[in-house]
Amino acid sequence: MEFDVRFATRDVRRSVIVSLMGTTLVWYDFFLYVNASVLVFKHQFFPYLSPFAATLTGIGLNGAALVARPAGGALFGHLGDRHGRRPALVGALLLTGTSTGLIGLLPGYGQIGFASPLLLVTLRLLQGIGLGGAWGAATVVAHECAEPGRRGLVSSWAQIGAPAGNLLAFGAMTAVAGALTPAQFMTWGWRLPFLLSAVLVVVGLWARARIEETPAFRSLALTDARSRRPVIELVTRHKGRLLTATALTAGADVVLFGFSFGYVLTLLRVAGLPLDALIALSLLAPLVLIALIPFFGALSDRYGRRRVCLAGTIAMAVWAAAFVPVFRFGSPAVLVLAYLLSLVGFAAMYAPQAALVSELFPSRVRLSGTGIGYQLGGLLGGTLATYLTAEAAGWFKSPAVTPLYVLAVLSVSGAALLTLARHSEDGGSPAAVEPPPSGSGLPTPLSRPTAPATGLPG
């Protein structure tokens, strides 16, 4: 089975590059904070708390950023649907990069007292707002610049940002810590990876000069069909689509924040995996996802997004259900293999979601719907998953709490996907997207591609 991964036009190539760079760098900022909250912030900003309470406080601010993400989706969704995709994307990148860079310049508690953690909270909230807008804007730019038959592949490049950003954040923090003495790192070295976020500001300015408005928004502007209040129109006229987008994306965020990159790796360490092997696995896992996501994005163009996404969701549900017995009875080698195989299921679930969510909404409210729907999924899924990972296992004296929660949310996501499939089979339109130009010979994004049976569900 072969896929053509070349991009047909210069505008498409630019949209892919900007989407990939933008989401990678905003996720870099996001995950960089998570790493620093464990290593540094308890000493720099919360020295008056016990070490355990300071660590939980620093991690808890990660939840604050997750809460801010839907606000960013709404803010930049309005900007993008009303005034253009490009200013929304550029504005989100500039906000995120500036906020993260300022964290690197923030005085510690010893210099300015309680103002220091308060400013950290403020910058973390601004960082979350920027991420909430950047993902939706990058996804919609890629989606609307792509040919209808290749939107799964093109949009999936925005999804690479999460594993790539995680890899960069881990690598930057590890490299700086390895190059400096512990005292140097704790005093000033930790600031260097945050200051590197100035690159994000440069990318935002470069993007403003290099990318054009998308064809869909230009059409809206020429016909004066833009929504005056896109967020209100979204909530009043497309509430069902918004709930569907929230439900089908919640499962991926639960796996991303509360399961794969944190909880499972921690248990691998408890199970006896050597630290060097754990670090290698932490680097390998994002690389595996970076390789798999475009593949499954292209696969979704051939066999349908709902089928591929549903297959990945089912695979992750099986993984969650088998998680406890596998980790209780498996050897470290078996556990590592099981973890790597689970990444295949996650990539299949995650890769098509960018196009799948974008196609749910008409162009008048597409950026608002995509941004808010995805970020609400993160708020309802990832925030609670992060909290459960840190606390609930201790409450209930069982490691099964987090996998059971993951399984429950994946069931909701699977139900949303099945609803979309049923509507499609009934002849309804689960998405509201513009058809390709007349005579283009291209299938609409809603058409079910003809292909041999693959065994995939849906």
C-alpha cells in the first residue's frame, strides 16, 4: 500500500510547514512547563511549601492552563472566523511565545515574594489561551488549503506538534541539565529552554509574511458571508456538532495527558525498568508517533476518517482494559513492547481528528467550532485525567483507577464516532464543508471512498 505524501501546491506546502512549526512550538512551551514544574518551580516559586505540596502546586498550574485552553479557542476562534485565519494563527503564536519567554525572565520568590507565583500563574494562563487558539488555527489553515481528497494527510501534520513538542521540551531540559552543574541549572540554567521560545515569536512573524488567507475564508469575505458573532452562532445553531467534537476528542487528551506520556512511564520505572532505558523510551515514543501520524492521516483519506479513528479508539480501549493485568504479570521487556504497540493505536485515533473535527463545522464558524470543541475535550478529559493520575490511585489504593477512567472516556469518544458513521450511512451530513469546485473531479470530503475491505471497524 503506497501513499503520495507530496503536497501539490506551494500554498499547501507553506500551510503544512506553518501548521507543523506552530503546533510543535506551542506544545513545546506547554510540555516545557510540565518538566520545569517537577524539577525547578517548587524551589524557585514555592519555597514556603513542603516539597510534595510545591510539586503538586506546580503541576496543578498545568490544570490551570488546560482550563484556559477553551477560552483561547473562543477568543481566537472569533478572530479567525470574523477577521481571518492568518491573524488568528499569528496572534496565538505570538501570545504563547511571549508568555513562555517571560517565564524564563520571571524573578523568583526570593526576589519579589508572593508576586512571583502570582505572575507565574498569570503567564501560565496566557500560555494556555495561546495554545487553545494556536491548535485550532493551525488545523483549519492546513485543512482549508488542502485538496478535499488529501485533507486527512495535510491536517495530520498539525497533530505531530504534540509528540514533537514533548520531544523538544524533554530534550532541551535534559541537554541543559546535563551541560551544567546542578547549582547552575537550578540558579539560571533552567531559564534557557524558556528563552528559546523567542523562536516562536519569530515563527509567528514569518508566518504572517509567508502564508496567504485560506480559500474558504476569502470566499466568505468576498460574499460578505462571515458570521458577525461566530461563537454565539456556534452555540445556538451547531450545539450538537460542538458536543460531538468535544466527545470524540476527549479520549485522545485523556490518553495523552493522563496515560501514555506520564502514568505508564512512571509505572514502567516502578516495574523495574532501568533509568537509562526509561529515558530512551521517553525519546523513542514521540519519534514513533511522529512517524505514524502522517501514515494514519493518509490512511484516513483512503478508508475514511471515522473508520481509522474508531479502529484506534477501540485499540486504545483494549489497551486500557488489559493495562492492569499486563503490568502486574508482564516482564519489563513485555511491558515496553506493549507500550510501544499502544502508540500505534493512539496514532490511529489521533491523526484523523484534526480533519474530522474541522469537517464537522461550516466555514462561517469552523475555527470557533474546531478550537472550542477540541479544547473542551482537553478540559473535560485531560484535566481530570492529570488529577486522577496524581491523586486517585492513592485514594482508592488501586492502580486501576486511571485505566478505568481512560476506558470510560474512550467509550464516549467511540460512541460519538459511531453516531457520525450512522448519520453518514443514513445519507445525512455529519460535516458541513464546502464541496470542491465544479468539474474538479475530486470527491467531496463527505463521500465514502471506494476501497477493498480492510477489516477496520466503521
